[in-house]
Amino acid sequence: MTLLEDPPIGPASEDRPGGPALPPPPAGRRRIGGLQAATVRNLAGAVLAGASGSVLVALLTGLSGPFGLVIVGYLLFLVTYGVLVSLTEDRPAVKDAVMTVLMASTAVLAIGALAVVIFFTLARGWGALIHLNTYTQDLSAAGPTAPLTRGGIGHAIIGTLWMIGIAVVLTVPIGLVAAVYLDMTRSRPARGFRTVVEAMSALPSILAGLFIYALWILTLGNQHSGLAAALALSVMMLPYMIRASDLALRLVPGNLREASAALGAPSWRTELRVVIPTARSGLATAVILGVARGIGEASPVLLTAGYTPYVNGNPLHGPMASLPLVALKLVQSGSPGFTERAFAAASFLLLLVIILFVTARKVGGWGPGHLSQRGLRRVREASARDVARFARRQEAAEAALTPPPAALSPLDPPNLEHP
Amino acid sequence: MSTVTPDLGVTAVPPTPAGADERPRRQLVDAKAPAERAFLGLTRGGALAVLAVFALVGVFLAVKAEPALRVSKFSFLTTQAWQPDIHHFGIAGIMVDTILIAVVAVVIAVPVALGLSLFITEVAPASIRRTLVSLVDLMAAVPSVVYGLWALEFLQGRVVGVSRWLATWANWLPFFRVNGADPSNPVQSGTLYSASTFIVGIAVSLMVIPILCSVMRESFSQAPLGEREGAYALGGTRWGMIRTVVLPFGKGGIIGGTMLGLGRALGETIVVILIISPVYTINSHILQSGGNSISGLIANLYNESDALGTSALMAAGLALFALTLVVNFAASAVVARSRSGAESEG
């Protein structure tokens, strides 16, 4: 590189003296993003090769089952794609192309698996989901061979509502207080507390059930009940709530707190009047996701709630069913009729979770400090009231300062605004 | 201040009265209003209550486990059997089977989550990135009983073919061996390959992938922009940039996320009790029917145990508690060390 040379004005010309001969510029505009025609051609060819190759391997080695075919076909596809790209590109570009396809296919694999899980569950549960009695009746009168038009999972829906309701009432205040503690103090104990909460959020949920079983049922001598299950769910949900609330509070911009402190607010008022209202949508998301987490847990409920096919509207007495527990118990019974009902319970649960999840996304999509239309109007009205209040104070102050017009003296400063 | 000197010159040092050096340094006192103190006390109390609950979990398991541990003593850790009624029980076999399930799940989940999180942070156009993140989060929110039913009714029948194929062609690997497998018998029943650690591992890997993915995604997105642009400026391809910038910067996230996933996989209950046929000895043949996990053991046996049997289950629960706590503490330490700039300034 000859840096001392006078830089050419305008684009570098090819006949520049001293420089190496540059390759001619490509004709037309070069696309640097998106799918290109050659890539699509290569992919199509590789897919063909993979598909035909997997059939061949299946015939030769006796591989059975669709999974095996797909795996072999995919490997063949990958190799073929690499070879096809290497016909026109150099080694780093081939590597890049193959790795890009690998990354994309893991995404397809994971999302595809999720789709299969959801659609398979819904498809198997559909037969029972379309009957109204599934939601209104319990299983006390329906045996394994009863038609789907009789009996349902109403007892489990009621049980789930009780359990999750009690758990939310218990965990939301405690979780919020603990998250505020983490937010207000940056001390060593707070950091230790955060580590403990993170570790506890991965506590196996069955241990939450086992703990309540040991404490509430074995030691204190209570019966299996909805309350016991709610306590177990609370132990399990608490770390989730604290972690998610802590994250939501930490997203509040620091300069908002500083502004509040600069106006003379003590830290607790800053927390209550600035930080928590700003993080409201994040906190709501935390609660919803915690509920979605707790609603689907079967293992803490399994040890603490007992199981009953009857409706039990009292969480304090007697065994109580919940949706995940009913799904588990019914499928464990092994009879085809009950398996179908198990899938209905699982589908209903899945739909609940998806609804909660979509709500959480919608609420959480608003950044910290986001205002709804109504909230925005409220803030504007408050602001207008403040302006009016200031104007009134100003007027009052001026009225107090200004002497009555009768005592007008020549020393008064001239009124510049109204000459 | 009482020593105000009106003729204080620019260069003059004010005459200090004798003994001024011994004057105590002014203490900066953070005088909190009573309301402030009360609020701090309230939050601290809440945090302490949470800690107390967490501590109680461990304490109660330990207290309840004590009778069983007194009976079995050290053999609890070495015995491969579960017969509390004749005082012959231990978690050696179950613990190894638990770890096997978790390892199978993580071995499947790590490459998928790695590719998935790289795809989300580096490859996917911004328009589908948010959707992908939402879908992966939804994957974490799907109840485990749904995964369990799916694994039982959908996955199991389809994986048996793969298991048979692996056992036939890859049995030079000791853990792919299956006792009693007869490759020359094409109509051999599939039950030999069902209810296995491998099938549970696949289902659990689906639950672990979103955990791994979110930790990895966070660490990848923190790889500095300057180094990324530097790699491109040197003529690197996208994969070259990922290999030399994103992956080295995200190493802590990859390791920590993997350990978090391992901790989650160790405790999975529902899939285990739905799929696996429980054994109490070490079954290292992952394709072969039979396996167990501590959580599955607890869920299966809690209802039909006498006092000592329940105590033995508590001891098993305590072992699981200790194992997951160690794994999770280590994981969050690794993740925390790799994390930087977690706070935002608006």
C-alpha cells in the first residue's frame, strides 16, 4: 500500500499507476443479503439428493422408522450442499454456507418439534374438547368406556383455579417485596440472595412437593388438600416471580431514579412512585409467566393434593384434582377412553398456557414506562392541572407583590409585557 | 466551625489550634427517616422470609431423612437396590440413572440450542427474530405433562426404530449395546427398546433447549460490535466472525447454560414416570428398556411407603436437592462471571 500517494479524487481508477491490477468491478449491483438464486438452486439439488439417498440407505440397511430416514437424508443433504457450493466458491465460503444451513436447520428442528407437540396434543384432545360436558362435568360417573359426551374435567378446572389463585395471592406480594429488596440494596447480602434465588429457581419441582408433603402433611398432620398443593406450587413459583420481577425492575432506566432522588424524594418513595409504576408492564409479565409455569406443574400437586374424580370446591378439606394431575392419572390408567380424556385435559392446559403466554408477550412488549391511551390521557390531564395550578400560584404571588393601583408610584418598574 | 479567619490569604495556611489533629473525622451519617427505615425493614423482612422458606426445604428434607440414613449409614450411597422394608436401599443405581437421563438430554440439547441461539442472534432477519424468541420461550412454558403425553403416545413408537438401528450398527459403543438384541430377527418385539433412558432423554431435551437457548442468546448478543466489525473488515465470512468473535465471547454463557440445563434435566419427573420402567440398578445401556430417576422414584413410591420407606425417599430427595444446588450454584457463578453491563441507562 502506498499511503503517501496523493489519494485519487473520485472512485479508484483501474489504471492507477503503481497499484496492483484490481479485478474488474462486478457488473451490476451486488446483493449482500437475502437468498440468492445460486443458493436456492444448490439447496434444491441437495434436498433432492438427500431424499433419494435416504430411501436407498433404508433399502440397503433395513433402517426403519421415519426418524432414521430423516436423519440419514439430512446428512446426505448437508454433504451434497457442501459439494455443490464448493463448485463455485472457495473454502471459507463453503464453510459459511454449510454452517448457515446447520444453524437454520436447528431452528427448524426445535420449532418443528414444538409444533408437533402442540398439534399432536390438540389433535388427540380435540374429540373431547368440542363437547361442552367436558368442561361442566366431573369424572365421578364416567368409567373408562363411557362415551366422551358423558363426564369431563370440570373438577380439575375448578381445582386448578383454586390452587393457582391461592398460589398467586401468596407469591405475588412476597415476590415483589423480595425483588424490591434486591433493587434497593446493592450490598453483598443482596447479591448473595440473588444467587440463592437463581439456584432455587432450578429446584426440581418435585422437591417443592416433597417439602410440603413432609411439613404440612406428615409433620403437621394435615390431609391432602388443595391448600397443600397451592403451598407446594408457591414454593416452586416464588423464585420465578422474584427473578422475573427483579429483571423487570432492573430494566428501569437509572436516570429516572436519579431524577427522583434529585427532586428530594427518599429512596422508598422513588421505589413506590417511580420505579414500580415504570416497571408495571414488566411486573405483570413476570406474574403471568409465573402463573403459566405453576399451572402446568404436576409433580408438586401429585404429592400434596391427592386425587379425586369428584368436584371439590373447598381447598381446605379433602383431595382436589388439577388439570396436569388429571392428565397424568388418566393416561397412567392405560385405558384408551381415559387416554383421550387425558389429552383433552392436556390440550385445555396447553391452550390456557398459550393464552397466558400471548397476554404476557402483549403486556411485556411495552417497554418500561409505556403508557396506554388512557394512561397517556391521565398523565396529560395531571400535567394540565399542574400548569393551571402553577399559573394560579403565579397570579396569587403577583397579586401579593403588586401594590394596589391607587398607590402607584413612579419608582415602580415599567411593565415590559404590556407597554 | 469556630475557627473562621477573616484574613485568610491565598498562600497562608490557617493557624490550626493545638489538638486539631486529634479532632475526630466528621462522620457521614445516612440519617434515614423512620418511613424509609420501615420500608427497608419490610423489604429485608420479605427477603429473609424467602430465604427461610428455601432453607426450610433443605432442613426438612434432612430432618425427615435422618431415620433412614441412620439405618443405612454409608451404604445409602453405594447400594443399588430399593427395599426399605428389609433395610436394603441406596441411591447408587438411581443416581447414576438420573445423571444418565440428564446427560442424554443435554447431549441432544446443546448442539440444537447452540445452533438455534446463533441463528436467532446472528442469522435470522430482524423480522422473524422476535417471533422465534417468542416461540422458544413458549417451548419453556409448555407444561411438562404435555411433553410427557406426547413422548408416551407419539415419540416412543417412532424412536424404537432408531434405537434398534443404533443398537445394530453402532453397538461398538458400549452404551449403545442392548442385552438380548438380535439383529437377525427382524420381527423382534420393540418392547426391548421402549421405556428407555434414550426416549426420556429426547423428551427432556425439548424442555432443556429453551433454557440453554436463552442463556446462550444473552451471552452471544453481548459480543462486542467492534470485534465483529473487525472480523468482517478482515474479510471474514459470517461463520468466520461467529467462530472467532461470538463463540469465544459467549463461552461462559455456553458452559453456564449447559449446566443450568443439566440442573433442570436432573429433576424432571413427569416424563420419567410416564415412560420409563423403573429399575434400581445402574443401567448404562441407554437404548435398553429400564432406567430411573430420583424424582421418578419419589413420585412412584411416596404413596405406598411405610415410615422408613418415606424417610428413605426423603433421603433420596435430599441427595437430589444437594446435587441440583451444586450444579446450579456453579452454573450461575459461571454465567454471572460472563455477564457484563446487565443494567441499562436510558
